Amino acid sequence: DLELHLQRCQQLSVTVLTDHQDLSNTELKTITNSTAPQQYRIRAKLRTYKPQKLHQSVKLHCSKCNSLQEVPDRDDFDFILRGAAGTAPNPELHNTSWYESVTWTTQDQKQREIAIHFVKRDEMLQHPEDTLLMIEGGTLKEIWKLSKRFKCVIPVRSTEDDLELLDLSAPFLLQGNSQYHVSNARCKQCSTPKPMKNLSSLAAEQQPSWEPTEIAQVLGIELLQYVFVMKFTLVDETGALNAYLFDY
């Protein structure tokens, strides 16, 4: 457990970084006055580290613009879905040449109207485990249930002309049995979402794989990657040094 390990390190009077055993110890003051890049071996005390909670170290990184974003909260995703559920599906967009649509009204107090669009291949529906579907009006719980049975689930909403992706803060695609798929989050700055009809080019393939990276590409989505980020402040009798950890 890294967090416990860091707490133990903080309690010790001295922490030794054991890399570069062939090098002699260098004072922190010398390092801060040197020009990077260089290799050093230090003997220092860990004064502080951030963030204090390990799960806060996980961020989402865009390799294109080099920005960092917080991992979206499950409740935020649910809020976005519920907001989209207030817009009724546009029946003029149902049952096209490349997807088949099914609609129904929920029996709860809000009586939400839900539409599911099953993407076809060669004008034929596929087995559930090979099927990509788009859903309008679904809650997070309902989408999770569908993602366990079908290959991919993409939450969408209707416009006058086409189906479109939801808010850029939300993961654009859910896949598999995992409850939450933030790895399919997208960069707000670099993504230029395209209409869902662009998926028809993948549906026309002989055996569409429905890989998230391929779907993201045709829909103009720049995917984010998980990264691990931490900051350590190291001290000795000559000064202090901030060390940053950034890794996939």
C-alpha cells in the first residue's frame, strides 16, 4: 500500500533513495543550482507529499494538449444522464439504414421515454455480444445493465437532424462488466464531436470490432489516459527540493 508506505517514510528521520549506488551523495542545494538533466544520489528527509489521499493521485491526461483533468465522479455522470433524459427522443431519427430502434415509456412517476438504437451490419442485427447500441433517456443503472449484455453502449440524445453524444464531461462509451468506464472520458479541449451517423462507416465493415479507439476516431473524440501524479518535498540541511512523479 503506497499511502501507508509514504506515511512510514514520513515518520523516519532519514529516507534513503537507493538509485545510482555508484554515485556519492549530493546536497540538495547543489542540485537546485545545477542545470538539468543530471543524475544524482541524495540522502534526504521526506517532509511532505501531496495529495494526502492516494486515490486523488489518479488523473486523466491528454497526450495531445498535455492537460490534466480530474477523474469524473460517478454522481456527475448520473446527473448528466438524468439531464439528457428530459429530452424526448426524436421519432424521425428512428430505424435508419444502419440501426434499428426500439422505444418504450418507463412506469415510474416521471414516465421517461427511452429509445435504444441497435447498430446493424449488412442490414442485419448481430448477437448481443457483438452489438453496439445507442441509448437515449437511460439512467446510469439502466446503462450498466445493458453494458453487461451488449458489446458497447453509447449514451446519446436527439437533435433535429441526427443523434449526438452527450456532454463532454461524460464517458462517451461503456463496455463490459465494469461499473464505471472513465477510461473512455474525452478531452474537452481537443475533442470535436461528430454526428453519430459517422459510425455507419464502421458498421459497414465485414466484422466491426467496436474498439473504443476506433469509435473515438470516427466520432472526433480525443481519449484521455490514466496517469499517476504525486509531489514530494525532500529536505536536508542545505535546502529543499520538490520531486514530481508522473507516470502512466
